[in-house]
Amino acid sequence: MKLGNYVLGNWIEGDGEGQKLYNAVNGELIATATTQGLDFSLILEYGRKKGTAALRKMTFQERGRMLKALALHLFEQKEKFYPISYKTGATRSDSWADIEGGIGNLFSNASLRRKLPNEIFALDGENIGLSKGGSFAAQHILLPKEGVALHINAFNFPVWGMLEKIAVNLLAGVAAVVKPATITSYLTEAVVKEIVDSKILPNGALQFICGSAGDILDHVTSQDVITFTGSASTGLMLKSNPNVLRENVPFNLEADSLNCIVLGDDVDPGMPEWEIFIKEIRKEMTSKAGQKCTAIRRIFVPVNKMEDMWKDLSISLSQTIIGNPENENVRMGALAAQSQKKEVRERVQKLLASSQIIYGSLDGVEVIDADENQGAFISPLLLKNESPFTSEEVHNIEAFGPVSTIMPYKNIEEAIELAKLGKGSLVSSVVTVNEQFAKDFILGTGTYHGRILVLNRDCAKESTGHGSPLPMLIHGGPGRAGGGEEMGGLRGIKHYMQRLALQGSPTMLTAITNVYQPGAKANTATIHPFKKYFEELHIGDRLITEKRIITSEDINKFADLSGDHFYAHLATTDFKETMFDEQVAHGYFIISAAAGLFVDSYELNPVLLNYGIEELRFTKPVYPGTGIYIKLTCKEKVEQELKEVTPETKNVKGIDIPKGIVKWYVEILDDTDEITGVATILTMVRKRK
Ligand code: NDP
């Protein structure tokens, strides 16, 4: 009955009886949880010394492949988690968001490896020249922190809450200690068991404590990172911990948030947007029984459409079947625990000081396939507040259940002001086809939200919805929402890495970063770099080409061939009023001529194809008679994995060729050795094996 804690490389039961955890649907005892007797200082140290140390030795590519293996493994096991998830009150569709949404985060972060180097660290931004002579420069780099990520999670997403967070710290190269909220920790424990049994993660990369966090915050250090999701009051208490403050431990807080949705003043009954608005609200109120940090708590509607809207909303809510989440007709399950039901009811009572219930009841709810009193069931509750500018409760109190309040606004200025009364939220939606209304709302309230969804007929069908945080977008919001930020694709890993401004000579920076920095020494004593296989190429390998004289005839021919007869490329133009002295070569001709100079042979060589141009700048006009030559330098090598050959891909030409991407720094110089253009071009280069 006692849940395990996975710490110090072992499953360990805590001492004492522990906290009792109940099935949210029928009230049966499921398990107990306790961390009594655990040494949190040792646990953190184990994570740093074993887990993080091992992860820091792996490159982003290796960590990414590890995440992918873990995602595939959990995906195969996913059906095991659903029956446990039902016990938290979640329906199949709620559980899908928690379980498969969580696994999706692992996949998404695994894919990010393709945007990262085959190194343990990453470059952040471009090289910055710091001197006139070019001998002193800087480059920001990101290094994985040496501590652990301590995740203190909320009860509402026991799987997603863990996976969306560890996906990011593991990719960054940092181990995790996960503490889920105790009441639903039995589901998190089941997932951790699968992770541990898979042996995919290095020892110490994931530890799990199930129950009280004890004195753990007294042992965190400046190399650790804390993330917290839960109530604002607990968040405030934890981030005020003297040790956290003294050590300046990064603390990412995500707390209650009074998210809102606004119906544009252009939307009338009968328009598709009217139905879209209603559907979105119903979904947000009833999925996870409204226990979502992103759920819609405040609904703003033009004053003259209030009555039509709340009546239609009520009809829509009345179609929600509530009850045992295992029954496939059920659309809304139970709250996570009786304690939550009590809390939601108390909060609604407070809201009723200035609002009234217009749909649902606090006295009871009709459920199917379950006993209303044994389970933590509650009715969806739509409240109405006619005077939102003079009511404080509705903008301050979050009832963490299927509860939302509809309020009127007179004009866009009022809609903006009301949205801001929430003092910062995770997400807000505006439903409109009026582009100006949407723009005014976004510019007026954008600094108060982490994410804004503009919803209308054009995107509703494919929209991921108001309530779904996505791995590639930031999740978090200012003010009341906690002021934190997580995920957001590559942005997320930066929370677990130390950004370092590295200064020195371009040659030294190149040696350290393994990316060619402009002005660094290069190696010209080499065979043509296009004759080298991927493994044989070194950063700084350089080719300096012959010169080619650009003639007026060349420019005329290129104009005819490409059809680009822009006046600056015509010899007959009167150049008095232009930016140029005479006929100027097309930039695209110059880069093509550059390729003609640096591309070497008619014979097959390891370069498989030209992959694209990342950066291209024309910095000085090239006039007829100018001689240009090229410096082509190997800038960066990006590993590519061999793609799996499947029945669908087996006929894709070249799929089985081992290869990597090589980035080349191309400098186009003229007779005075001045740069007329620079580019970073990409080629795909064959590996020997
Ligand atoms: P809490 O803030 O009480 O708990 C959140 C997490 O903090 C849990 O893991 C909890 O563990 C942990 N915690 C609590 N006290 C301590 C402590 N002294 N030291 C270390 N960790 C601690 O939130 P609840 O989960 O109880 O939910 C309460 C309210 O929070 C909800 O009703 C809702 O309003 C809001 N909430 C907001 C969410 C959001 O995403 N913004 C998500 C969930 C809830 P334990 O469970 O063991 O107490």
C-alpha cells in the first residue's frame, strides 16, 4: 500500500503510516505516501554527483536520443497508466492530455537535438566583434548547471507535470528530483517505475519523492533550479525560504491564474464565432473538471449580448454528462479529492459575495455510474457578475474546478481594463474576426499574459485550444500567474544552463566552441575541402580561390537568364538619383559566381548536395571590372543520424547514406581585399562510414 520513493538508486519506503490517498471516484483507499526518514541533503547530492555528472558528459545528440528512447518506451506502456489515471477522476480524454501529452513533450524535446550541436554545451547567439583590429571578440555559450532540477508539482497533471519538466532538464544535461503533489502521486509513481525499469536514464538522472518535501529546500544550492506549480500562497512561502534566497537559487513559479476569454464586439448569434466561443468555454470548464492552470475563469461579453450568451452557454453545459470517468459516455469526471471539492465549494461561496450562479448547483449534481457522495463530484458552475469593475472577488479568487464567471463590457477599452484586473495570467483568448479588435486587445493586454489565442472560423478547426500548453511555446505568465516561464522549445533548456559571455581572440574562441569565428586562424594547407569526407573535415579548413573579373556582359547575361532587370543592373540607367555609381552586379549573381569559384570538380566527391543558405549579406557593390575571390572556411559540423528505413521510406534515394551537415563560412572579397558579401552555406557531406 505504501508508495515507493526512488532515491539514491533504490526504491525506498518512508517511515510511519503516511498520508492516505483515496480514489477520487469511489472514495476507496488506494495507497499511503510518506517520505519520513529520507535524507534530502543526500538525495540532492546524489542527483548532482551521479545523475548530473553523467548527463553532463553526454552531448545534446546523445541526450536527445535518450529522450526519444524513453518516449517510445513509455508510449508502448501507456495503456497501463489509464486505469490508474481514472482513479484521479480524469476521463479518457483528460488522461490522454496528461499521459500522451506528457510523452509528447519527451518526443518534442528529443527532436530539439537537431537544433543543437553534438557537444555538451551550446552557443547562444552570434559572435560579437569587440575590437577594430578584429583580434578580440566574444561569444555567449550555455553550460549545463552542475546541480539538480527540483520539481515541486501540482496534483492536476501527475504525468504531464513531471514529463514536460524533466524532458527539458534532461536535454539540458541536468538531473531531476521530482516531488509530485501527494494526492495523485500514485499515478506519477507508476510512470516512474516504468522509467526506472527501462534503465534508459543514467543512474541518478531521475529521483522521485512521494509525500512531504520535508526540509529539502534547506539543502538546495546556487547550481540547482527549483520549479514549483501550485497555489500562490505555497509558492510564496517556498520561494521565501532563507536558503533559497541566500543561495540565489533560480525559482520558477507557476501559480493560480484568472485566465479570461473575450467575445469580440463583432460577433453575433448565428456567426460561427458565437459557437466557437461557447465550445471553447465548455471545453475549458469541463475538461479535467476545470482543474487546469490554464482554464477559463473569467468570460467577457459585450453588454448587449450577455443574456443571449449565458443562456446558450447554459444549454451547452447542460449537455455535459458527469460521472464515472471509465464510462465512455461521461464527459466530466470528479475532482482529484474530497479536499479539493471542499476547497472549490468554499471559493465559490466567496465568489457569490458579488456574483450569482446561473447554471449548476452547489447542492448536488447528477452523476452516472457512480455515487455522488463517495466521489469528489461537482456540478459545472456558471456564475454571472453584472458589475465587474466594482467586484474584487471575481478577479482574485480562483475556484480550481468547473467554475467560470460571465461579465459584461461596453467597449474595447473596458475589455482591456477588465482583462488586466486579473493581474497577470497564463493565457487569454479573444474570439473575433475583427483584426483591429484583436490587435487592440493584444497591444492593450499583451504584457499581462504569457500566451494569447486569437480564435475564429479560420483556425478553430485546427486550433490546439485555449487550455493546451505546447512544448514549443512558452508556458507561464506574469504577476499572479507566478512570473515564471517554462518550455518554449530551445528557450526552455536555457533555464537549466548557465549563460556565459566568453571573451578572447577569434582563434581561441574557435578552439573552445568548435565553431569558426570570423577572423580566426584557418588552415589553407589542405586539399580542397569538398574532397574530404565528413570525418576528415576540421573546423577552420579553408580554400582560397582564384580571382574572377566580373564584366558588364556577365551582368547583362545574368539579368537575361534570371529575368531580374532591376534598374541598378542595367548599364543604360541614369545613376544620378540611385545608390550606385554605375551598373552593379546582382547579389545573387555574385553568390552564384562564388559557387562557381569554390565548387571544384566534375567528378563525384563526398559533397552530396547543397542544403541551403543560413545567412547572406551583400556589403559592398560589385561593379564591372572588379575581381572577386572567395575564402571558403569550414565553420561548423552538425551530426546527422541515419534515418530508419521503413517500408514507406525504403525507396527514398540516399536514405541509407551516412552523412552530416557542414556549414561553410563564405567571404567574397574584391581587388582591395575588402569583403563585398558573406554567407553561411550548408552542404550535406558523406561520411566514410
Ligand atoms: P499546493 O500549493 O498546496 O501544492 C503544490 C505543490 O507544493 C505540491 O506538490 C505540494 O505537496 C507542495 N508543497 C506544499 N507545501 C509544501 C512545503 N511546505 N514544502 C514543499 N512543498 C510543498 O497546491 P495544491 O496542489 O494543494 O492545490 C491548491 C490550489 O493551488 C488549487 O486549488 C489551485 O487553486 C492551485 N493550483 C494551481 C495550479 C496551477 O497550475 N497554476 C495547479 C494546481 C493547483 P503536497 O501535495 O505533498 O502538499
